[in-house]
Amino acid sequence: MRYWLMKSEPSDVSIDDLAAMPDQSVAWYGIRNYQARNFMRDQMQVGDKVLFYHSSCAEPGIAGLAEVSRLAYPDETQFDVKHKYFDAKATREAPRWMNVDVKLVRKTRLMALKEIRDTPELATMRILQKGNRLSITPIDPREYNYIVGVL
DNA sequence: GCCAACGTTGGC
DNA sequence: GCCAACGTTGGC
């Protein structure tokens, strides 16, 4: 089993939006970065643990715990000409983008980016490294356990 | 809104 | 294959 941090803009899908979904589960659509796609396509397994992170918002930070609930499958939005994530180079026969489904485990207190940054045990997390922009990053089990312990 | 950092695109 | 131009991310 692996551990991941997945960023979502709360104006798009927040932890409360996730909680309100049928099954409290959502397709992680819209990933248009190959590294992040490859993590979902090649490495994620059902049951993998996910830190649900709010990005591009007033209070960036970890907002809840989730887990992978469905293996990667083609991202529907790439085929929808009216969608902002439409990709003209993707076809049903040769889809370019994939997504897993992610299901809520529980909403937590917000662990703010600042708190993460101020925690020596978490200094090696990828979201803290300069210039990191990846929206999906692997998390060390020790880091994951530390975070769950303080939430 | 700014801007640093990085990924992608496309002409050559 | 190089690399300049461009687009995006995401904290501030």
C-alpha cells in the first residue's frame, strides 16, 4: 500500500464537496500532467491512503483523509468538447488522461501549509520543496503516520 | 495580481 | 534534439 498527497482547489472540489458526493467518492479528473497521471495509472491501488490537500485558496493545507476507491480509468472530461479539460489529441481508442476515484475517509482539522512547513519531521515532503508544482505526490509512510497522529 | 518555477509545444 | 516562447501552478 502506498501513500499520496493529492491537491484539489476547494473552489472546484473541497473536502465538504467530497463528503456530499454519492458514496462520498469522486473521480479525480482534470490531471493534465504526465507525472501525476503516471502515479495514478501505474502505481495507485485500491485502498492506497490519500491526504486531501486544499490548494490555490486562502488557507492551503491538509483538510482530510481519503483513499483510492477505484483503479485508474480514462478521464471522461478529455472527450467532452465543451469541457475545459477537453483534449483534441485524445480518443476513446487511445485515451491520454486517466483518473482514479477517491473516497472520503474523514474530514480533519485543517493542517495548514505553514504548520507542515514548521514541522521538522515533515521537512522532506515534496510539496515543501522549492518549485514543486505536482498535484499528486507520494508520501513517505512515516510522514503519513506522523500527520495522521496530529490530525 | 504578481511572479518564480517548471512543463509543453513547435519551429528549426 | 535544441531551445525559445508560451502556458500553468500555486503561494503570497
